[in-house]
Amino acid sequence: MPYYPSRDRWDAQPPAELGLSPARLAAAIEYHRAHESRWRRDFITASGRYIGVADEPAAPGDVLGPVEPRGGPNGLVIRGGRIAAEWGDTERVDMTFSVAKSYLAVLAGIAVDRGLIRDLDEPVSACALDDGFDSPRNRAITWRHLLQQTSEWEGALWDKPDTIDHNRQLAQSELGFSDKGKRRALRAPGTYWEYNDVRVNRLSLSLLRLFRRPLADVLREAVMDPIGASGRWRWEPYRNSWVEIDGVRMPSVPGGSHWGGGLWMSTRDHARFGLLVQRGGDWGGRRIVSASWIDELRQPCALNPQYGLLWWLNTGRLSLPSAPETSFAARGAGSNVIWIDPGHELVAVIRWIDNGHVEGFLRLVLESVEG
């Protein structure tokens, strides 16, 4: 029977008993410690600005949500559900950045499972949620477009226009610089891929209006409580991202910490979530999210085969040459990573590693697999 941790206990087992080389796993941990994120722990750049807005023109109130200093490098390696290695403070609740996007994808799957989203290829405008999809340009945008980051949604949300993330090139840095923020001609929905937090936040608001409940409450009741997560994580909204639904004021949460706020969580809680996804949405015989949705998350986007539905893929082993093509990850700046390798029954959560050294760490973890 597959092992699942209980709410109060998570079994650790010597690496050798889990088919992992202790020496090589130790080398991976030391590699992480030697390659900590170059971000300052208070997230303030040399120019004195919060790192999330450092590549944007300075403006009053450009940081919309709370920000707190981060901890040091820490992580977990899980095999077969059991802890093979743990280092650093894995119970510290820290900012997560764009790992939150992958949580939004799972919430979208729950909306599909409940019949709130009938068809991923149906226009969002058909749900008549609000006026955000009423314009001729936005009317054709589907749920799949939003989840694949191909929507080309046009507008402003929470005082941030979609243009603020135009030309955002993640290959150049963790947050994207160069021509970022330079207006470009928009394409038809579904014909152009762009990593754009305004549009992800538009997805989050749409899911809030579907569930008609704060997404943090939905995540807690539908996912995190059933898998035994702590009650210490939180999803921080922006100061201006509140709407009224059924006469109740509710927060719309962001899909990252680009402008502050976002999903703040411990490494251990992220690891439980990663194990849930690695196990196809099942938790000890309880179906949390459908297996078909977990499969859907991993279908490559035609415009960017390294991306699924708000999850990073390894199609053609281009992103992580040392890792299996079937591995995939939730990734956030900083870097924060939940990496899943179904073939080896591995889940690794890595916090605050330099972005250029994620591949090196995972190579060492995979070299520890024996047999």
C-alpha cells in the first residue's frame, strides 16, 4: 500500500532504505547550501526597491501586498511518500512567488470536477462572471487560454495594466527585464504565449467568482486540510484586491508575489501538496482532484511546450536536461521549486536556491537514485 503521512506524523527513512545513495544525496544538499539565492533576504535591491518591481518604473504604491523577509536555504526530498532528506527550517512560512500559479491550476481542476467549469475551451464570457470579458477582444478568451498564459487578455486589474508584463522574458532573469513593460501589438487569444501576472490575477478573480468563496478557504477545505497540512500557511491579497460577492466582501488573491502578497507556505506543506499531485490527486484513498485533471496539467502548450496548465514541464528535456522528460514542477522566483518525478516516485521541494543552479541540484538528486 502506498504510504501517506498522517496529519501528525511524517515518517523519515534512511536514504539507503529508499533506494537512494546517502553520500550523493548529502552532496545535493551541500550544493544547495553553497548556491543560495542571490536575492537579499529582505527582498530589497541595491536601489532600495522591492525586487518584484525593480524592473518597473517607480510609482507611488507600486507594491500592492505585504512583504516579509525570507529564511535561508531549506528543502525536502521525498521518495515513496517518506522523507529521505530534510535540511534547513522546513516549517518556516515564507513567501512563495509564482509557485502559487500551480495551486491556482489545481483549484481550476476542482472547479472542473464540481461542474463550475463545463469545458476548458468554452469562453470565460459564457459564465457571465463580470464585465472583464465583455470587450470584443476578451470575449473569445477561454479557460484554457488563461491557464496556459496564451489569453492576451487586455485591461487593468488592481491598478496594474496588462502591458506592465508585456515582453517579459523569463530566460533573461527570474522576473524578466529587457523590454518588459514595453507595449506591443496584441495577438488573437490563443496565438501568443506570455508570462503575465496581470492575466493570471484575472484568472484568480474569475475562479473566485465561480466558487463565490475566498480561494484560500476553498484551498484549505478542499485540499490542504484533507492532506494534513498545517494551519499556518496563508494567501495574502493586495490591499486593493477586494470585491463584493453575494453581499460579502472577499479578497481576490494573486498568483504570485510580483507586487507583494501571494501564497506564503512552509516547505513541509508544499511537499504534501507535491505528493498529492505526484499521486495523481489521490490521498490515502480519498479523491482530492481527479486524476484526469492531473494529466491535463501536464499537457504541453503548443506555443510553449515547456508549459502546461500553470505548471512547468520538461518536454524534450530542454528545461532540465538531467531530469526525465516526464518530470514537472511548480516554480517561483527566488527560487522556490516543487519538483515531481513520477517515474522515480520523487518529490523535491527546494527553497531559496540560485535560479541557475536548480538543474545542478536535481542532477545530484537523480544521481543518488540507485538501481
